[in-house]
Amino acid sequence: MNDPGADGVDVVLQQARAWARRLAVGRPTTADAEALRRWCAQSAMHAQMWRRASAEWREMGDVLQAVRCRIPAARIARPASPGRRWFVGAAVATAAGVVGMVNPPLGLWPSWSEMGADYRTAVGEQRSVALSAHIQLLLNTQTSVSVRQADPLRVELIAGEAEIRSDGQAALEIQAGSGRIQLAAGCVEVRHLANEETRVLCTEGRAEVRHAHGVLTLNARESASYGAGRTLAAMRDQPAAPSGWRQGYIVFHDTPLTDAVAEINRYRSGRVILMNDELARQRISGRFTIQDTDQAIALIQQLYAAHVRRVANVVMLG
């Protein structure tokens, strides 16, 4: 692609900022997310400018959210002047919009960082990606990945779950949450979801996990976990098998229903909602195909005499 020059870059940046504002202060839909994905896919510069514009709005969102927390509601309701009323009201509304885009409610649309990904899977979708002749990715449902062509090549798992395989002929670094994984020859599974610890499972070869709290070397069937404010922990005494999703299954082992339902929602269009606190405290075990997660809903209904109400593709369990 020819160098667009400074003017061309400015035009694309302004378009990216317009997208950011539209999504932050409006009511984004999945159609909006798809339109943005197509816009970003026009060129590497479009994707780069989107990441820049979304970063600007995230920074502004942090500032405005802090302002929102510090200004009493009464002061917002009775501003000193019409000009100040407009500014404060717009700031608070924008802050709410920015926070909503960074953490979309119920996962109804992808977050900013996910929409800027190089590769992203939809609900229930799995996708295989060959980054080169030496590095292969397998993305699970609702997974977003960005790739930086550098030395070493860096794969960032923005959100979701992925298997990353390397034959050792090219250096590879994987960024997930607050940690980095260096993979020479081998295969790892990495899971990084909001409000969860990041989990790394080495299924073949050897991987090195680097975190602010230390460095761990994992051999095949060894795993580790970490979080932004949590210690890096190895789980060597309980060798782990590859995750069921690679074979097309969701597997629960005495799993709390709250966690099981959250996992089902990753694979199922619509939403499953637990309406009963007592039901939420129950547990479930079983193996269910990804293509038919309603099997799990039927088992919950059978085991706990749960009342099931369906509204379109939303299932309420009580």
C-alpha cells in the first residue's frame, strides 16, 4: 500500500475518532460492531488509527468517571450556569458511554479492545489461523487476538481462549492480561476472561510464564494462573489434560451453577440468567456438546426442578 501521507493519516484518524464517539455516546448494536470491523479491515493504518482513537477515549473515560464519582448529584442537578450544565452533563453522559463500551453490559457487543483485534470469533465460533508456516492459532468462542509482527512475533490474547502452537522455528511471545508467555517448540492453551485469573496450560513441549510476581517454566500437562493483583501460581501436583473445547465439548466437574451458566453463555447466542440465589448455589457435572448447550439447561431443570422461562433467545432459570 502506498504511503498515504500526513493528510491521509489525519483523515483516517478523524474517521476513527468519529467511530469512537458514535459508539461511546450512542446505543451500539452488533451491526455497528460489524461495520466498524469492516472499516478497520480496510488497511493496517485504519486498524492502527482505531486503536489510537479508542485509547484516547478510554483515557478520557477514566478521567470523566473519576469526575463523576467526585461531583455530588445535587451539584450536577443545580449547575452554576447553562454552559456549565451542558459541560458537566455531557461529561457524565460521555463517561457512562465510555465505561459501557469498555465493559459492555451482558456482552451484547464487543468491547473497544476486542473490536480493534486482528482476529475475533463470534459466539459459538471456533477458528483456526496460520500466522506463518511455524505458528498456528486455534481460537475458541468469543476470542479476540491481536498480532504484532516483530522479533519476536507477539500474539496478544485480548479476551477469550486460544491454543497457540509453534514448531520452534520462529521466536514467539504471548501477552495475556498481566503476564507474558514465551513459547519455543510446543503448544499452550491460554484463557483470559474478564474478572478471572489468566490460566496457562502447556500441552506439549515447554513454555515460560513471566509475571511481576515471578517466572515459571511449564512442561507438558503443567499449568499456571495469575492475575493483575495475584501471585503467579503453578499447579504441578494435578497434571491437566487439554481442555474439552478443542474436541467440541464443555465439561463441568462439580462446577457451581453460576460459573457453569457463565460458561454456557460464552457459547450460546442470547443469554441464560439465574433468577434464584438458592439455585445459583447448586453444582453441576457433565459433558455437553458446544453445538447443543441446551442439554445443560435441561439437566439443570431435571436435577433441581428449576422453572424455565424462555423469552426469544433469553432463558431464565428460577
